Amino acid sequence: MSYLLETLGELEALSNWLALILKQGEPNGNYLELLNALVTIHYDDSSWDRFIAFQPFYFEATAPIGEKGWNRATRVYTTTVHKQSKPSYLARLQDYPDQARRSSERGINQIDSIVQDLITKPGYSCLSFVILRPADLIDKFRPGYVPCPIAGDFKFRNRQLDLSVMFRTSDALAVGYADIFYLRELQRRVLNEARELSSNKALAQANIGSLNMFFSRTYITKSIKLKSGSPIKGLETARSLIRAMNDFSAGF
């Protein structure tokens, strides 16, 4: 079975995403998991502002796993340092370890390539990128080493830049907030760089469009072990987070 969530903002998306796992997820060991889910998040400035403002409450509702997940995501999305725990997604986007046939240099800046193609051919259907290397599946020190988002694609239509990303797996509770945030930032970066380098009026007047996240698997960990103290009950924490998001949205 497949699932579709179409939402009007980032907080609604995260809330409905967690609720869908709680309602439809199937037990698999220490996980409640859901397969084949697409979350579409439509953009508007007020919803984005509300999402950003909620961050300290997200950390509070999920302490300490939400902030730890945020910190892990911040490293892979914003630094170019590869570690045994996870390769850098930013390094893969800016210096992918491959070589184009017409280039004398190894390493491909996928973001620059997408921006240039967006400028010259805004309606192009090849604004794609990859994060996964097939070698990751062999080099992995543990299953979590393999990147969770593995590939993505931009589409510019009706003066909106959409971004679609495929995940092989995703920890909705601990990293879902960060994934939404940093993918929106990637969307914003590509559009802003194209605007700055182009005189195209359609790009100058363009807006951020939908963020579409397809999950081959997404899950909530049922019992989360900590180095000190009792384990965290992930399902109860997810329910508390949903209540916190709904209360925050109602009073924003």
C-alpha cells in the first residue's frame, strides 16, 4: 500500500507524517515503520515562519533526541567533512566523486550544474542530483552510514521551483524536522543563486514551490536507549510532539 499526505505547511506536514506512522505503521522489531509514503508540503511564508519559530519547542518536546538529531543533520547538510558515522551530503552535492567525460578534473559540483541549467533552460527536466554512491552500500561501517536521502530533482513550472527527494529510510521523530528545514534551505539556495546570475524575469519573480519527500521507509523508534538514564518511549514522545505542534499552530 502507498500513502499520500498533501499539506499546507511544514508543521502540518511533520504532524501528519508522525500521525500517519502511528496510525498505519507496522511493527518491525524496535521500530514502527511505514513503507511507500509521499509527503507534499506546499510553501507559504507564514507557515515557514511558524515552522522556524517552533524549533525550541521541538527540542523541548523531543529532548534529548530531537536536538541530537538536529545536530547530526546539521553536520551532513552544512559541512563537507565525511565521518565513519555518515558521509557529508553537502560534499556530495558540491564535489560528487565522479568525472564528466568532457572534464579534465574529477569531482562534480551538482548545485552549480543545476543552477546553470535552471538559468539557461528553466523548463528543463534534468535538474537532478544524487547523494548516494553505490560504494556506500559496500563501504558502510554500519547500516546508518548509507545516506538516507539518496537522490532528488528540481522542477521549475509556473514560476515556482519544486523539489522532490527520495529517501531510502527516515527517522521521522529524531530527524524529520531537520530534513524538512535543510531541504527547504537547499531549495532556497538554488533559486537565489539562479536569480542572482540571471536576468530572466520568470526567475526574478519566482517563488519556492512544493517540497515532495518520498519515503521508501519511514519510522519511529519505539524504545530509544540513552547513554544515561531510562530509555525514551518514542511513540509517546511522537504523540506529545504532535500535541505541541497543534497547540503552537493554534496560538501562533
